[in-house]
Amino acid sequence: MKKTLTVLSALTILLAATAHARPSQPSEFRGFETCIEAAKAEFTRGFVSNRTYFIDRDGADNVYFINASAWQAGDRAALRITCETSRNGRELLTYTSAPGRFVPQRGQVSIEVAGN
């Protein structure tokens, strides 16, 4: 009985985390994919992104904050990908990448710079 409750608790936590990682609309996932394609064009060696991302839905467009990594100068480097897409996710409006990670902090995104 105790083992069953432990397994069910773990499954519930896993499902909750998975639901958090999913976009609420297909257009949001399309915007995420648009950002990833732009990043893959810049980082051709070993680019890997997290499927969990942060999104700012305020304003006329969506702004995505994505943690990723890629090979740079022979080392695996943490990357912050920021891009803005049209509301439907089809058009990439802005794209930037920088070293470091985004971390959630009180419902907002803060920046953790690589090496600190």
C-alpha cells in the first residue's frame, strides 16, 4: 500500500510537471519551434534546447525565453535564447542569444550568467 502511494505521488508530480511544460495553444508551440529553428541556424554543432520554456504573453506579440546549450570552442556552453514572434507563432520578429541561463524567480525570468 505504501509503495503504491509513493508511485502514485511520483506519477502525479510528473504529470503536473509535464502539463506545465506544454503550451496552452498550438500557436505558442509553433512560436517555440520558430525560435528553435533560428537558434539551430546559428549554432550548428550540438545544439540542444529544453522543451520547457518561459513565455511573456503581454503585448501584441509573444516573447520566448529558452535555455539551451551547444558546443563552442570545444566545450559545452549554456545559452539563453530570446526571441519574439507574431501572436500566431509563424513570424520571427527578433532573435538574440547569449551565454548563461534563465531561471524562474517569483513568476518572472531572471538571468544566471554562465561562470557565476
